[in-house]
Amino acid sequence: MIEYHADDYGLFKTQSRHIIETYHNGALNGISIMPNSPYLDECMADIADIREKLFVTVHLNFVEGKPLSGQKAGRLTDGDGNFNISFGKILLVGCVPVLRRFYFKQIRREIDAQIEKCRPYMNGGKFRLDGHVHYHMLPLVFDAMIDVIKEKKLEVSYIRFPREEIDVYRRAAGKVKDIKPINVVKALVLNTLSSRNERKHGAFLAELGIEKKLFMGVMLSGHMFHENVSACLPFAADIQADRGLHDMELLFHPGDVTQEEEVKELTSPDDLSFLTKEADNRRREAEALRKFGGGLRR
């Protein structure tokens, strides 16, 4: 089974409509929802009739907007109360025991708040978890997430491990465009972090029944265009079969942020660039989902 997944649903109203259009007119069958967005409840009400047809995932967020735990997340925010902690800083403080304790407490509290915010939207009462910009793979964040799962005794059916099979792109060399060197670096870092988290928490993940999926979406981040993904899919399917994996997740970002009032509300410079300045790429990813779906969903 292929899960055609879109991140960032619920961030803004117009942007979320652009995402869900790729369900009605394309292959989309999974969304990750932004827990701390003031528009989440309204956006989820808009899809109440189809929500149970989608794989709905909590998109743990330490990048965009304000924390749900407010001033109790002061180490994670700037003077305006917006998230302002980099991937690298969390990675670094996680290696310093004294700092780790302080940050762990605030990160854990925020994860708990975000998970609880999304509880009403988890189909069958089972949680699926991933992270905005894959922050959930950072050891400090992943350990805090596991701690919350254990303490709350949450039923979790899926945690995204954004591990790219580099061999897919080697085999597709010459057929795929738009692989940026920085994305290769990101993929290697996330592969390393994924392996660490599996080694440390493998037994507990097995208890939860978390199954591995073949994943694509980091090497072609920002450029999950139809021609690129189509060129990779045959090789991905071969590796999937070789590894004995049943499912595959393809990660897209089809929700451009171009409405002036929504653009003004973005707090992360990286999100501003990715969702607004690269809006044409977001539309091309939406077009890819429409092509993979073959037209109007019946």
C-alpha cells in the first residue's frame, strides 16, 4: 500500500483547502495536522465527513507559531513567544546532561499538550506521530515523545521514521532532477538519527506494533514532482519487496501559503521560504498528487 501523505494540514484555512483538494481530485490519503495552529479545529471540522478515510497524524511542531504550553516553553521560544529553537541547538543541548534535563522537561510538556490537542482527531483512538521538519527524530525530542507515550499509555499505530533508501536514487540516476546537496546531507543525518532511535527504543516500538515503511520525501524535499517520483517508484518498489516491507509513505507538501493574511502570520523564516517563496513548487507537488490519483475521486 502506498500512503500519499501531505504535511502541515490545519496551519491555515486557505492552505489547508489546497491540501484537501488533492484528496478530492487526486491520490492523497494521509495528512499530518498542526497541533498548535489556531485554525486546526476549523480545518478539521471542514473534513469531518472524510476524516476517517484518511491517515491522520499528529505533526509535532517546534518550529512554527506559538507553543500550546505558553510561557512554560520559554527555552524554546523568542521574545514574542514564537518557537525559535533550531534543529542543531536541540541536537547539541541533548548532549549536555545539565542542559538536557531543562530542555527535556519543556519539550516533554509541549509534546504532551500537542498530542492531547489532537486526540479528538485520531481515528479509532490510535495515535500516529511525526514532526514538522522531522524534529521528532532528534534524540531529545524522540525520547520525550516515548516518555509521554509510556506515561499516558497511548495506543500508537505509527511513528514516521524518515529513513531514505539512498539506493533508490542511485538506481534512478539520470532520471531524477532537483536533488539538492543539502537534501543529501539531511537524509544522511535523519537516517543516522532514525537508527539511533530504533536501537534505543526498539523493544518498546515492537511492543507498540510499529511496522517499518519505505519512506520517500527528504531527498526530493520541495521537489516531489510527478516526473521525479514516477522515476523513483519502480526502484523503490523493488527495494520494498527485497526488505519485506508492506507499505510505502510518499511525503508531499501541496499546501502553498500565498494569501496575504496567511503569509503575515508565518513565524518561521524557513517556512516562509518553503511555503510562500517556493509556492510554485508546492503547486507542482499538488499537481503530482492529482496525476497519481488519475482525476476526480469517486
